[in-house]
Amino acid sequence: EKDGATWASLYLHCAFEALSGMDWRVRTKFQLNLLRRDGTCFKSQQGSDVFHKDESGWGFYRCIPWDDLINAENQLISDDSIRVEISVAPEQVIWTKAGGK
């Protein structure tokens, strides 16, 4: 990073299994919550995007500074793991024939 900080990122990937000869688009709203060991929310970020077969992922590149993530006072790491709660609300799903409408 330009500022010398290292960041942890969180991404959401839409893993639709496309039908043969079909394209898909999914418009969604989502929320990613980074949880403390006790289950309380430390940080929450919301977003919306249209996922499709050529761009099936979206996220927060600079979600939390690495130093904040590993800071024991923040109580985010337990047994070398972090807890992330993700809520996804699909708003519209569109299937079309590949190359058509």
C-alpha cells in the first residue's frame, strides 16, 4: 500500500452453476460482519452489486488494517481463525441464452 499499511480484504463470490448455453446476472445487497470471539460485531460493511458469469466476485479490498485484525485487544482471532457473518439478499436473478436475450 502507498501508506505502508497492510490490509485484510473480504470478498463475496457468487458461485452460480450456469446451465449449458445460458448466461446469468444476479443483483444483490449484502452485508459482511467481522465478529469478535464472543460473537459481537466488530465491523460491518454493506454493499450491492450485479454479479454475472464474467464478474462473479465483489468485496472490500481495504476492509480492516492488518494491525487491527491481529491486535489481541480487538478479540478477533481465535484458534488462528476469524469469524465472518455474511447476509445476502438477491433482488433479481436473470437467465438468458448465451449471446442473446
